[in-house]
Amino acid sequence: MQFNTLILGAGAAGMMCAAHAGPGALVIDHAKAPGEKIRISGGGRCNFTNMYAGPENFLSGNPHFCKSALSRYTQWDFIDLVAQHGIAYHEKTLGQLFCDGKSTQIVQMLRDEMARARAELWLQTTLADLSHDESHFTATLMRDGQRVDITARHLVVATGGKSIPKMGATGLAYDIAKQFGHSVTETRPALVPLTFSDQPFASLSGLSVPARASTPKASFDEAVLFTHRGLSGPAILQISSFWRDGQDITIDLDPRGALLAALRAQRQQAGRRNLSTELGHHLPARLVDYLAPTLRTSGNLADQSDAALTTLTDNLRHWTLRPTGSEGYRTAEVTLGGIDTDGLSSRSMMSQTVPNLYFIGEAVDVTGWLGGYNFQWAWSSGWAAGQAIAATRSVTA
């Protein structure tokens, strides 16, 4: 069987590419349904992009690589597409856009766009063998227990990274990249909870507080969630992309810096009250009780000097912790690192050494922040590859 384009992976990037690559595209995926990561994202409502998406929101060995695709297919382009399909959406916080309804609306939108482009979709199909003869790619597929051999002029690898292996995630994209002479940067789990070997926060499990979480390279002001195994919540997921084994993280429980002035005012008005009780007006009581032994919060507020209150608030603003690890790929939302961008065209996502071979989406060494950025990279990189493939058809015609 002959196709113009074979796209491996029916995720966000793969389906977006198929919608723009023109007729003759075949998308294959091992799963029973397309867009599974879209379906489960955002609590089932899909945080499909971010209004503030820009190159500064992405990590890569080459921070300039993502600029071309992001600038040519922006968040506003995708928002327009969502609106054209009548999908209602809202901003939750910090520019994060979610469907009012279910995330499956985004999956159906992409399927509709693929159908309009006359792209085929084969599910429960796996790649058994792959080769290239300088003009075409030949792939052996297993579909419904049968072997199917196909050829395609273009090959697009959109199989993602290693995150969430229970959904079938593997390192297939990296294996294909190496097969064709491409380098792969170090990969590790990102946007992932951090863990502590002695489970120090078990008594606080389920408690969430607004805070600033920091590593030596980044800081994020969002919620921190205490769990039986360690720390999670948006602020922790964000810094996990910057944290490395053996590093400390710092939690600022007073990110607005208003606590010292507030305690001084309370000392004037209610100085005879217990310090821990008064701290409980600003922090959850369970957290105050947990920190009490190290903060020395015994006694009345009136007994605390300015120096003592300054020390107290400084400690709350510089709570230093050293995680022993992370939850790993099991719960990581994305994979940091991937196919080295030095070997790819930033405009088309095509290999610099193997004509008509493309890598898009999470498989590439471009990783977004939490909050819809990784989906935007999928849309932008998928669009860029699709446009490049469609352009070759026009030239050939």
C-alpha cells in the first residue's frame, strides 16, 4: 500500500500534522482510541493552550528552536480553530484555557479536521519494521493480527516521550531517531511530583497552600500540595522540570511578603493570644502545628520581639528541603529532553540529514511549562510539519 505520508502517533501533534499534510496521509497508533493524553488532560476538560504562550515558556538545549513554529502557528490560531468548531472554553487561571465541556471535544475536532484533509486513521496498529531507500520509507505494520507493508514518501514521528507508560508510552521515537543517525539528549520525567524517602509530610497529606517553590534556576508562585510520598501541586510540578537529583528546593510560605507586617499589627491588637493561634490566621492550622517544633512558636505573640518575628517569617519564606527523587515517568505529564534539535529544521521539523523525515511534539527536545504550553507546542510543531509536507505536494504537482 502506498501513502504520501505515514504519521506514527495519533496524539495531539500527529493528528494536527495529518490535518495539514494534505491527502494521502495515514496516521497509525497502537491505542484503541486517538488522543488519549488529550482525553485525560485537565481533569477531562483539556487545558488545550495558554494565552501567554511564548518561547520563554519552553525548555530546550536550543531555546531559539521553538520560535519559528510558535510564531507561525500561535495560540490564537488554535483558539480560532476551537471557536470555529463551536467548542466553548474558559480561562481557569494564568492564561490556561480549558473546555467548558469534555476534552473529547478537542479529539473530535482533530478527527473532523483529519477527515476534511482526507487523512486515514488506523488504530490498534503497531510498527514492526522500518527502513528507508533514499526515496521512500517502507514500514511493516501489524494490524488486526495481519502484516501490512506500506511505503510512504514522508515519515512523521509523533509518538511522544516516555511519560505515562500505562498508556503505552515508550522510547520508540528515540529509537527511530537513532536508527536514522540523530542524537537524543538526556531524557527525564518533568512536570512530576517530588518524593522524600522518609515520607515526612504524611500527616499533611491532602493539604494545599499558596506558595513560591524555587530551585537555583526557577521560581513559580502557585499551590503546593502535600502528599504521602512528598510534594505536588502546580508550583512543584513546574520546578520539577528544573530540579536535579541532589538539589535543594525552597518553599516560600509567604510569597507576597505580607506576614511580618501582619504579625506586628496583630501583636498590637491581640498580643496576649498564642503565637501559633495567630499564625493560623495566615497558614493552615495543620501546617502550623507541623512546623511548630522548628519555628519555636510557643508563647504569646506579645512576647515576640521584632527580631524574633523577623526570624520566624524568614524561616517561613526560606523552608529548604531536599527531595530524594520524583514519581518518575509513571505520573510525569511530559518527558524533558528528547531528539536533539540541532539535527532538525526549526521551520519544517524535518531532519537535516534524512529528507522527508520529521519529528514533532513531545518527542523533540522542547518541553513546555505546566498550563497548556506543551499542547501548544504539539499544535505548532504538527502544523509546521504538515505545512511543509503539503508544500512539497504543491511543488510536485
